[in-house]
Amino acid sequence: MLNTFKQSTKYVASQELMNSVNVAMALKKPLLIKGEPGTGKTMLAEAIAESLDMPLIIWNIKSTTKAQDGLYVYDAVQRLYDSQFGEGGVDDIRKYIKLGKLGEAFSNDRQVVLLIDEIDKADLEFPNDLLWELDKMEFYIPETKETIAAKERPIVIITSNAEKELPDAFLRRCIFHYIDFPNAEKMYEIVHVHYPDIEQKLLDQAMSAFYWIRAMPDIQKKPSTSELLDWLQAMVLGGIEPEQVRELFPFIGTMLKKNQDIDAFNRNRKRNFRF
């Protein structure tokens, strides 16, 4: 019987998103998730792991990350050091092989959720260098002459902030889903998952202000869902009353992170103080 991803207790997913997850699992293909920062791409993998009661392995991609890093690393330097200083067992190369996140996922006795987070941070060749491994769910270690094959095929979730175009050959192997930024109705649902006891008047004022700021045409980095949640928490902890949201815009630095955006906010606030 196939596993089915359903709504998590801590993650609000649309029916379309749940369908995409389940199709990817049924077809045994990676799920590529795109969307602007703060739309819950990374948290999706956590929700899937929670919903299906599976371990979660996270491979955080950086600009310097190579595909090889996710497979294994052979520590030849340590082996040379051990041989020079009389450490035993240097003939056993396996001692100097350390599996990467992909290797950990393949070698796990249980099926796991593997998150390859922000794949577009790496260079353009990175996705292509993983085509075989993601297709066949195996890789070869020449130093030990062994093949590491997945004992249980992992559920692979790949996130991208769309900073770079991904190769067509890579895209063909994925199921794709774009997470739209939540509308107000969905955002209320998300907030209540995190803060079920928040005062409704405070939330209403904060939501109106939040979407008013996001609608400003000259804002470079629009505040995200996570920044709205931080703002709400700051106001609750600071004892802010609902009417003070409109008057003071307290703790605005939890939402706007650039000088240009603070200036744009102040200009718009003076010109049109309506939300």
C-alpha cells in the first residue's frame, strides 16, 4: 500500500500541494518545489516526514557544494597521517570513507525523506551531476570497489528559490510544484496553527498591515510568512495593543530587512496611511 501525505499538525498544505507530493511518491520521482522565500518549501519536507513517520535527512546546498559531497568523502589526508604515525588499520580504506547526505539516505534501513535544500545555490553543473544517482538510486565508490544502492528508495524533496534556471535534463526527472504566496484566508489558517490563542483584533490589524506592506510597489524584499510570524510573536511578547499596530508599526525590523525598504515604507506611510 502506497504512503499518502495528508495535512500535518504544523503545516498548512493546499490540496494541490498534497496531490503533487503523493504523485511524486507514487511515480518514485523527486519533487521540485519552487516559490518565493518564506512560503514553506523547507518546512514541507519536515511535514512529510512527520506525517509519514519517517526520518528526515537534510542536505543544505551552498555555493561551494559539489555533487560528490552528497555521495561520500574519502579522507586520504587522514589515512596518510595515520600511516606516518603508526596508526593501525590503514589498509582498511572503509575507515576513511564518510558517506554524505545522499549516501546516508541510501544506506538507511528505513525509507527516509531526503531534502535537498536550495539547489539553485550551487553551480549550474550540480543538478546534472546528480542525474544518475537520483534516477538509479545508487552510486559507486571506486576506492572500495563497492556500490551503495538505496535499501529503501527515499522520498526526495528539492527546493529552489528560482535564482537560477535548472537544466532541462534535470527538470524532466522531477515532478514540479510552485507554492503560491498564501492569500489572507490561507494566512489566517497558517497563523492559527502556530499561535492558536492569539488575540483576533491584534491578528486582524497585523494582517492588514502585512498585506499593505507587501503591496507596496517599491519594496525590494517583501516580508514572508516566517517574518509575519516573528512580527506577531514580537508584538505579543511586547504587550502591543491592537490599536498600536496602526499607530506605531512596532518592531518593523522583524519584517523589513533593507534600508531601502524601510525608506519606502516611511514614504508610503506618509502618503497614504490606509490599510
